[in-house]
Amino acid sequence: MSESELPASMGKVARRELALHGWTRLDQFDGVSAKELLAIHGVGPKAIRILREHLEPEGRYLAP
């Protein structure tokens, strides 16, 4: 697995599963829907909340 810049606070499983789906950088999530991410095993509401907390200060957002 490649190096990931995803927040460690998301949890190991969520970061691993997102990386397996090709998401390892925060800028890749801009415009991705929370529904799409929640469909991935190991990615739950906590991971979505943490992603939003890290994306929004950079002016990036998950799709509604």
C-alpha cells in the first residue's frame, strides 16, 4: 500500500480500505459523495465526519 495522507484519527481499517479503493490524498475526496464512501467496508460516519473536518478548512467538500 502506498503512503497515505489520510488522518490517523479515522482509524486503521477506514484508511486501509480507502487506500485500496485508490484514495490516499485529501484532495481526491473533493466532490465525492458521503454515500459512495459509506458503501466501502470499514468506512463509517466517524470517518466521514473526520474527512469533512479536514477538507473544509482547505475549501474542499464532499458532495451532498
